[in-house]
Amino acid sequence: MKAAPFAYAKPRALEEALDLAARPNAKILAGGQSLIPSLNMRLSSPELLVDINGLDELKGIRLDKDTVRIGALTTHADIGKSDVVKKHLPLLVAAVPHIAHPAIRNRGTIGGSLALADPAAEYPACALALDATIVVTSRKGQRQIKAADFFKGLFETALKPGELLTAVEFKAQKKDDESAFLELARRQGDYATIGLAAFATNGTKRLAYFGAGDRPILAQYAAKAKDLESAKAALAKDLQPPADLYHSSATKLHLARVLLERAWNTL
Amino acid sequence: MEHAVEATLTVNGTEVRRRIEPRQHLVDFLRDELGLTGSHIGCEHGVCGACTVRVNGEIVRGCLMLAVQADGCQVETIEGLSDSGELAQLQKAFHERNALQCGFCTPAMLLAARDLQLRNPRASREQIREHLSGNYCRCTGYQAIVDAIEEVLHGKG
Amino acid sequence: MGRAELPLHAPGTQLDKGYIGQSVPRPNAQRLLQGRGAFTDDLRFPRLAHVAFFRSPHAHARIRKLDFSKAVKAPGVIGVFDGRAVAEYCTPWVAVLAHLKGIKSPPQHAIAIERACWQGEACAAVVAESRSQAEDAVALVEADWEELPAVIDMDESLAGRTVIHPELGDNICFKRELDTGGVDETFAKADLVVEETYGFGRHTGVCLEGRAILADYNAGEHSLTVYHATQAPHMMQDIFSRHLGIPEASVRVITKDVGGSYGIKVHVYPDEMATAALSVMLRRPVKFVADRLESFLSDIHAREHRAKVRLACTKAGEILAFELDDLTPIGPYSVYPRTSGIEGNQVVNLTGGPYKHQKYRAKMHVVFTNKNVTCQYRAVGHPIAVALTEAIVDLAAHKLGMDPAEFRRKNMIPDDAYPYTFPSGIKFEQLSHHQTLDKLLALMDYKKLRDEQAALRKKKVYRGIGIAAMIEVTNPSPAFYGVGGARISAQDGATLRLEPTGMLTVMCSVTEQGQGTEAIFAQIAASAVGVSMDKVRVITGDTGVTPYGGGTWASRGAGIGGEAVLLAGRALRSNMLDVAAAILKVDKAELDVRDNAVVHKLTQEEKMPLAELGRVGYFRPDTLPPDFQAELTVTRHYTPRQYGFTFTNGVQASLVEVDPDTGLVKLLKHWCVEDCGTVINPMLVDEQIRGGVVQGIGAALYEECLYDASGQLLNGNMADYLVPMALEMPDIVCAHIETPTRQSQLGAKGVGEAGTAGAPGAVMNAVNDALSPLDARVTSMPFTPERILRALGRVA
């Protein structure tokens, strides 16, 4: 299918981008790997696409003491190749091979993935597991939003009109921290049937499930359980996964338990 | 409402300047405007991979990039990469092992294979399959393609 | 002439082997490798217009009113047309055939007129300067619908409380019953009766190239040229002629490169007929390419069945009888011209295929629904028949505690029992079930795999080995369609022309979709004539150029087209020798053609290069005897006459590992031993098998068109409908037994569909074999994690 007509602008500066993004029926074009298919299928018809790929200040990965700051326009491919990320955020690196396929990873961005908030996507769950801080910029200045407060619902985030996701900040993983990334999918690169981004730090576990609800979900009851069996039992309190085209709700919960079991010993 | 945007891009080594409708994706532009029909359209959702082209040295889905986004970029298609000889070794192996039947997925497969050859020339059979996992082929069942690439990477026998 | 003609070959040898049997790379693949294919959407024409269709959002609805007032004003729009406007240029059709007794279907128009009968049916057409503009205008078409009850469920359809076409009385498109007699007695006396019900998910071809047609009507000549991605250009020539009212010879159908077909592109599609009609109406070329979303909604679907099967056998493991009750829901129309009754009909014919039981009873219903239409898709009814046969056979073996391979061996028709008539009436010329089974078991090292399986089971790793033996219909005679009144040719022709420089042009009515038709014709022609392959050019897919024929379907290209090429090649060689004898003034019997030259038959001494023969034959006939005319172009046709269908046989095996926690199936390896008679190009044959196997794996594990209760297709896109991709697919080992058919000189049977026919059954048996220690069985394809986990009781 061919997209419906729209206007296009490529701002050279962040201010200009913010002004354009505030226009009615405008959409941000970053990697385009989720937006353009929806345009091609006429699932959405914005009047204006604001191409932010010219904004260099949104690119780059930086280690600042114990914080890793990743610009919104950093591609999945670059995250996977980054020595900084490999060393300090192994959970993110573990997620990369599961994200679609090489050609998509060359264009898709972490900012786009977080802003879209697809509940079956990998990065939102990683951000939640790592307690990341999402940096949002508007004409009024910058806001820092904790991942736990950022994902509000199905494709719904805390982003307000006129705001642009500009970076995401993670605390570098420490020596005794452990992370595990597990995803079940029928085929390599598909959206997850269900997945678990898990992070253990300071004796606490953060178990962020994706594909298990309308947003990534921290399984808090399971995380507090004393042992694996009670954690598996507690998971029913954390997750009421909706059925998808191929899996019933009961099956999704069962698979969530299977992932928990597989991750438990790593953590 | 929408205005054509001027873009200048280099396609297979030749500079091209056009006024382009923003909604036209890159592979439609290459096919319809420049007559480069070697890149194919299979889904326009970014899943089948038939539209794979190379932009600034990286493989991308041509259907998931607006043509106007290629402004200032180096775009390479199957035609250019064949004429330059860059794909000759892979094309020969594909031919000898019948790693294509209808040929519709083939230009994209070759670009994906070349990308693997450049990035991970020691790839195992499993890694070859993984790298191709975003390129749909209905005719071959994939084995001949994997065999051809394996032969190019690791030699015969 | 008096002197005895020296035979070209020793008696008993069939032909000069030449290139036959060699894995020659395809000459016509090289341009595809460089992106220089010419697929229909690649073609450029002056004044080319594009059509997009307004499609019904409802599964069943009366079209009260269509408002085009906004659409006609959209930029670039040439016209907007409803069903009535198109009907003035294209007559409707009814897809029934006389030999399918009782089959019924209502007339179908190119564009729906009164009502839409499935979600996605075309209800209006927008023609514009570009596809984008056409789609913009489609979005402006307004429709007033009266929704009607939709019949979706197959049992509901059969019960007929709501009848989709009231004038037909019920929803039964076709039904068939077959009874050898003695079935009840056999089941009553049997030591063991096993019964199981199998489900097969509706799925579709997903050709990477969408359906494509570019129709170019020339008003000045009242002629129509159609560039059409079709498997059967002559069939389409006839259909365009009759339904658009253009004389047959004024219709030319040209098939350029086709990006995959597998049967999807052999049928008549209303939107394609509408495209041709619009070209006639507008007097300019019009193109339609189905995009991926349209493809899922409107390319034929196939293979939705629910089959109850019973098997009776002795405690020693001898199969006595099969019984089948099959229900299959199609769309609201039988598809033209091959009908949607054939798939079910084949299931009845083929169930129990490899075995020597004598008693069989079958009952089969094909019922209409308000889902997309269905029709023949690669291997047609075989995947169903083979899977249900092989699954119930495995179940019986399991209950008797017999090894499944040994159980099959005990029951397979012996290799020396031919010719053989099967309980369903089909006739086998000569099959090789035992040889293929032996070869398979050796190839896969069956015993070692069983030992490994046993050892791994102790470690709670669940591997399964599944076998599927099969028979396959190939090289059909008019028994398939012609006898029913269809203008579908089961014969094919080849014209071979020696060019002046000694090159050879081959024009054949069988078509190419990537399987290697043109390559094997070059191999056969070169071998038959005596030239090297680099001298041969092949032309297919043009009704204005090739002889009249059937095209590609039912695995007939090599066996039928190849035979025509062979016969023509031999005849041309003889004619060439006539010319050479006249030039050289020697006896034809002393000469032969070899390696691009006329040679002395006994000494092999070169007498004259073919280029010289061509020069004289074409440019200097004045130097030849006055009563002699060089005839360096020869056409021959071939129809298989002795057997209605030339059956082949094969056996496949699948090795899987099932994860009982996730329900995911890992395909470790696959084998296929196939007997397709003379193998012309082993590499191409093996690749056909591999591609077919993976398609069959798709059916077994991934592919299903999901509809909701109101007839909405839920997963009609590439992200939600799952096709096999590279990482999950196994390596596939192929081997052959060669039992040539005696109906032709070439001896080739067909093989294009074999992989698809046997793979689903092999995978089903492997999965069930893996699950067997856990007392679980799956019977409904595709075997999704959901279905496997439920069978295991891991999920309530």
C-alpha cells in the first residue's frame, strides 16, 4: 500500500524541531522503522513528518562517571557495537540481536523504540529493568522521567505534546550486578511472544516482562519472593497477560514462569 | 498540503537531483523514477526484505526509508553492485548452487550476503542463517543460499 | 532410400544422455542475479494507468449504494467504476466442471454487483495516473452497506441454517462418496481399529511477487496484449477472449519473469479480469499489482480441512481398511476455471495411497463460507491426504508396539506389483515404495537416531522422528480438467529452430516461475539435437510465439513439456541430417550431429559445422537439389495417453526436538527420497524438493489464515502471518530412486510438488513421536506452542 500524502520538514536545530513537532497532526520521524510501515499501510495519516535525523545533539553514547547517556537517535546497530554499552550495559547488548533484523537495526533508534512504547518491544523492558531515566526536551526545558513513570499504557507514554525524547540515561552496571535477557518468539527477530529483561543489583531483582501486558511490567511480587517456586506462584499476581493471535492468556502466564525459571539462577 | 522536496543523492556513483513527493519511499523512487527495477517490493511493511538496498554502506529496507531521507546519501543497488563487480563472487556461487529460483528475493539476498561477508567473514552456518533471517524466500527453502554463502566465506569442501 | 538406416542408439537405450542427468546451472538465472529480471511490475508503457480496488470491509453485505462523487475528483483520477460498468466489458463465469458430479457455484463477476461475499472482495475500481493517486481516491469512495449474516464456521455452513446463495438451496459446493463395499464388516472383524480427527489450518501461498497484470488493449485493432504473471498463458488467452469478447488470436498473453507462484497464479482472479476489462473500456494500458495486504485478502487460500479418519488392521499389523470423513470450507465461490472441488476430491483419491489394503470408504463435503476463496495451491490435496494417512498409520503402529518404519514396510504395495489399481480407482504404472523406504532409512541412519532418541529421553530431551510415505499426481492427462469441459490443455508443444549460425531456439508452451523449466528444456534440446548448451536459447510464456499448451501445473513441466522438446529435437536432428546429406551428397545414414557439427557417425570425424549447414540451408538453397526443401524448424506436441495421472512416490523423514516447557519445535533435519523417474537436472530437482519441504513445514508449524467469527481476517500481513524464515529451517537431505515412466521417451515424471506433499505429515509424526513419552498428541496444524502446551496439559 502507498502512504497518504503528507508534508515533510527536516529541522536543523532542536528548537525548530520542537516548534514543528508541536504543530497539529505532526509526527516525529526518527528511524522510521515503525512509523513508515504504519504510513504505508495507511494506519496513520499525519499531515506533517518532522525528520529529526539532522539533529546531531541527539546522537552519541557517552559515559559520564557511572552514567551511560545514549542519545535518542542512536541506532540499535550502534548500541550493539558500542564498547561502552558492551562493558557497562550488557543487558542492552543482549537485547540487540532479538530486535528485528540487521537492515532494521541499521536505522531503528532507541529513542523511537522508547517513544513508541510497543509492549512487545525489547528496549522499554530493558529501560524498566535498569531503572533508566528518560530525558525529554521541550521549549520549556528538559524533564527527567523514570522509566517506571514513562510507560503509561498501550503505545502510550508520558510524553506531552511539544515534547521530544532526546536521550536515555542508565546507571552503569556494577561488578556484583547480574543481568539476564530472555525472549521467546516463534521466529528470530519477531516481536516477542513474551520476554524478560532481568536485573539484579544490591540484593534486589527487577524483573521487567514484555509482551505480557499493555506496557512493560515489573513483576514485583515475584521479585520479592524467597525462592523460585514461590516466585512462579506470585507471578499470577504480577501479570495478567492479554491473549494474542496465537497464545491464550494462560499460555502467556505459563511462558512467563518458564522464563523466570530460566533467569533465576543467573540472578 | 504536501510539497515536493528537492533532494540530491548519489545512486550507484551518479549524482541524482530530483523534486520528490515526501510520501514516496526509497525503493519506489529507485524503481519508478530512476528505472532501477532490480530492487523489488514484497510487502511494504519492512518484513520481507525484498527491497534491501545499501545506503552509506549499510543495508536498509528501501520501503522503510523515504526517498527524501536519502538526500546527501550514497545509495547502492543491485545494478551498481553488479556492474562494479563487487558481488561477482557471490553471484557465481549462487548461480552454481542454484541459490535462487524465481529471482525475486535474490538482489536483496545478495546485498544481505555481501553485508555479512564484510562484517563477519568467518560466520558459521548458523550465523549465516541468522543474518539472512530477515529476508524471505519462498522458493528455495534457504539451504542453497546458505550453502552458496558458506562456500564463498569458507571455500569449497 | 533403400539402404537400412543405422539406428541412432543401441536398442534398449532410450536416448543420447547428453546433458540429461547433469546438474547444469540455469542459463536464465544470471540476469536474475544482476537484478535484470523483467517482472510484470518492471515494465513501462506509454499512457500506463494504474488501478486500485475498493474492497468490501464486510464478510457478507449487500451493496446498497456506492458514491463516487468525491473519488472522481481526486487528483490523477481517470475514472471510478462499479461492478455494473465493468460487467459491460466482462461477462461473469461459473466455476463448475462436468466430471465433478453435482458441483455447483453461482456466477461470479469481475467486480461484485449486488453484494460482497467476503472481506476483501473488490466492489469498485479506481483508475488513476499512479497507484498512490488511485489509493487516495479509493479512500474517498463512500459505500452504504446492508450487512448480512456471515457464514464462517464449517459446521454451520454444512448445517445450512443460513444459506449464502439461496438459489442453490444449501451451502454445499461439492460432495463425494466412495465405497469399495465390505468396509463395515472389515472394521467389525479387525483386531485393532484406530480413529483420529485431524485439523488443517487454512493458509496461502505468499508469493514474494504480488499478483501482477498489465493489460494493453489496442482499439485500432480490437486486440489485447496482456502481460500477466500467470502459470497458464494459453488458458488465460482463451478466458480473456471469451469473457471480453475479443477474437482468440487477437489476444496475446505474455508471461515475463514471475516472482514465485506455486499454484497461486494459475487461477482466474476477478480483480485481474477487471483490469483487462478496464483496459478495453479506457483504450489504454492498465496495470494492477496486488500489494501484500490485498494478497492476504484475495490471493486464493487453501487447505482448510477437518478430517475424521479410521484405520482397521490385524494384530500382526496388516492394514485392512481406511475410512475418511472430510469437511472442507472454501470461500463463497468456486474458483474459475479449475473449481474449488478438486482439492477435496484429491483427498478422497489419495488417502491411504502407499498401502495395499483393499477396503475404503470416504465421504467428503466442500462447503461455501464468507471467507476468501480457495483453490489449488502447490500439492493440492496431497499434504492433507498424506498427513492424515501417515498419522493414523503411526498411531496404529504405536498401539501395536511396532516400529513405524517396519509397520509401513509390511503394508506398502510391493515394488513388483505393478500396474496396480488402488481402492479409490487411481492406477499406478510403477512405484518403488520399498526401495525408497530402504534408501531413506539408510540415509538417515535410522537405528542411530532411534538410539540417540532413547538416550536423550532419559535426560528429558524430547526428540521425535517422523516418517511420511507418499504418492503424488504428476503429468496429468485431460482426466484432470479437460474431461470436465474446461478449456485447459493437458498437452504441450515445442518448436525447435536451428538458426543460421548453428544456434538453437526452443519455444515451448510450458512456463517458468523459477523451477528451472527453461534450463531443462535447453538440456533436453541440446542433447536431442547434438549441440552444446551455450548454443541454446529458450522462449516460454508467449502465446504469440510458442505452440499451444497447458503451461505449468500439477508437476507436468518436465514430463510433458520436456517430452515435446525431446520429440521435436529428434525430429529436427533428422531434418538437419537430411540437409547435411544433401549438401555433402552422402547417405543420411552415415551422418550424425554432435558438438555443434555434422559428423561421420562411425568415425566421429567432423564433416561440417552447423553454422555452415545453416548458411546453406537458409541463404544458399539454390545449391541444393531442386526437389529438396530444408525444414530447419520443427514442432512436436505430447500428451500422456496411457495413464490419466502418472503417479510418483517418495518418503520423507523429519527429526525434531520439542521443548515441553515452551511448546517450541526445533527442526533438526529433514530427508526426502523421491522417485520421479528420469532426473534431468539433479540440482534443480533437489532444490524443488527443498523449497517444497519448507513450504510444507510452514503449514505444519507456522501458517494459518485466522478469521474471527464475523469473517474478518485477523492476521493478513507479514508480521502476523508467519512464513518460514532462514534460521528456523533445517538442512534437507535429498536422494533419488529412478523408475522412468514408459509412456514417454524421456521417462520423466514430475516432482515440483513432492516436498510440499510429504513434509507436513513427516513433521506431524515427528512432533507426536517426540511427545509420546509425555502421553500427548497433536492433531491440528499448525502445531503452535499453544496447541502443543495444551496437548501436554501444561496449560488449562
